[in-house]
Amino acid sequence: MLKRKFAKWFISLTDGWNKEFHQQIEHRVIAEYQTMLAQRPNPENVSLDEMEASTREMRAFYYVRMSNTATLLLALASLGITVVALIVAAASLWVSMRTGHS
């Protein structure tokens, strides 16, 4: 029961962020595709299949890029927390050694 409540809470918390990320990625894909299409000699002769394939590839690229960025940010945050914890532990040890407590 607790797992279910936690899962619902987590989904509720992250749903808005996920929608915003998705909308921003879609916006970038559409803008980039329009730029790419405008550079073609005959943009009106693009088939729907070709258009769909191109946008699918662009979406996949942006989603992978976003996942990699999120992973790097998480790793940096973890590193920062670890460094702070190390400094606090070292300071505590140093104070303990100077005062003679063990």
C-alpha cells in the first residue's frame, strides 16, 4: 500500500515536468525541421513518409540528448553532495582530533 501511494505521489510530482520537457522537445523538433525544410530546393515536394521519418529521427535524437543531459546533471549533483559530505566528515574529524575526543 505504501509503495502504491509513493508511486502515485511521484508520478503526480513529475508529470508536469515531463509534459513541459516533451513540449519543449516537440517545439525544437518542429522548428529545426522547418529550418531544414526551408533549405531544400523544393520543400513542397516532400512526401509525408519522408517528413514523418525525419521528425521521428529528430525526436529520438532530442530524447537521447535530454536523457544524457539529465544523467550528467544527476551525476554532478551527486558529486557535489559527496564532496560536501566529505568536507563535513573531515571537519568533524579534525575538530574531534584537536579537542582530544575520539
